[in-house]
Amino acid sequence: METLVKLSFYCFAASSVSLAASAVSYIAFSVGRVRVRQATMATSTGSTVTTSRAEYFPGPAVAGRFGSMLAGFGAFFALLAVLFRGIAAERVPLSNMFEFSLTFTLAISVMYLIFERAYGTRQLGAIVVSIAFLMTVYIWMLPTNLREVDPLIPALQARPIMTAHVSSAIFAYATFAVSFAAGALFLVRKKWNARWLPSLEMLDDIGFRAVTIGFPLLSLVLILGSIWAHDAWGVYWSWDPKETSALFTWLVYAVYLHTRTLRGWRGSRSAWILMFGFAAVLFTYYGNYFFGGLHAYGGVN
């Protein structure tokens, strides 16, 4: 078992390096380049006037291709890290913040690559893959004792429902990261007329499609969490800080879907809701640091 745990950590380290290089490549591709063009014009008096104009162009295409390749490597090594740790623990690795964040890194990478392939655009990687890399930085900062495989405490021994509940949360958060990136690029494209970025229509559609995947998953998180809470603690809902923040996050994305589908909201208003929604996701994710509660058994308080 110890060998598998070490091998899992080595794969995680390789994933960290790959995602770091991928994020840099995507940023180089997405930021674009500035060229200054000068023009000389003759006036009616015979003199000449020189004018200059800055023009923005897409970043080097090779950087985007490298970003995709390295993101694939990052996802592959993250998959191996999760697989080896799962074999060592004889369960899906979801029991503490180290395992949860490791699997979350895999989910973000995979979901991003799916959307990149579906829409044929790489600029989202500058944000989504950067989030995945920052998640690896967070994992490196966690206490080293969380890297060990320990027996599950009684509250976590309901494996089927724990696996479904936590896995749904991981993939919901991953799709919300994609929607956040789409919303952020939408605002950038609209404010600065960054023509090398995807069209406003595409970014709006990506954000919507991501939420339509993540919202049902988050709904499943709340439903399964209530059932599990009743089995473990005797109540369906206890207003635990993590429960409450998850419900608030669900309400934010419910507002997004309601206003977009029934009220016809598009554009900047919807993009700002996506910004706020992902802020709620981050608060839900890291809320244990501030409020503790019944979910503080994840390895940090």
C-alpha cells in the first residue's frame, strides 16, 4: 500500500508541473500580441504627418496547442494519482481535503478538455487550467499527514452514498469553473472589444451549458447530503455552515437559470451572476476554514 501511495503522489507532482506549464501556454495564447503600425500621410502643404495605431492579434497558435497537450498530460497524471490512491485505500479517494482536492483537480481538467473539444476554443484554458493549477498549489500546502491513507471514521463509512454525494459536488464545482471562465471572458471581450477571444454568443452559450450540467449535480448533492445526514446524524437538515453555503450556491445558479430562460437575460447581467456564483462555490469549498461545523472532519477546520 505504501508504494501505491507514493506512486500516487509522484503522479500528482507530475500533474502539477504539467498543469503549470499548460496554464502558462494558455495565457500566452489568450492574451494576444500588440503590434504598432505607423502610417505616413502627406498634407496639402507638402509636409508629412506620421500616425501610429496599436492593433491586437491572437497569441501564437503553437502556445494554444502546447496548452492542450499539457492539459491532457495533467489530466492523465491526475487520473493515475487518483487511481493509485484509490487502489491503495480500496475506495474512491474522497475522504479528506487532500483526496477531495486531488479528485477535483482531475475533474476540472477533464471538464475543461471536454468543453474545449466541443466548442473548438482554447482561450478558456487561461482561466480554467489556471484554477486547476492553483488547486494543486493548495494541495501542496495541506498538512503532510493528509497524504497518508487512513481508515474512514464512522460518519464516512457509508461508501455508496458518500461516493455519489462527494463525486456530484466535485463535478458540479468543475463545471461551474468552466462557466466562471466563460463569464469572465465575456466581460473582457465586451469591455475591451478583444476580437481574438471567442464571440460573445459562444461565451454566453458555454456559460449556460456548463450551468445546465452543474446545477442538476449540485441538486443531487443537496438531496443525497440530506439522506446521508439523516442516517449519520438523525436529521435531514441541521443548517451546518457547509450545508447552508451549498444551498446558497444552489440558489445563485437557480437565479441564473431562471433569469436567463424565463426573463431572457443575456450578456453582462448573466455573466456577473456567474462571477458571483463561483465566488459562492469557493466559499462553500473553503468554508471549513472559517466556520468548522459537522463537515470539519475533512482534515481541516
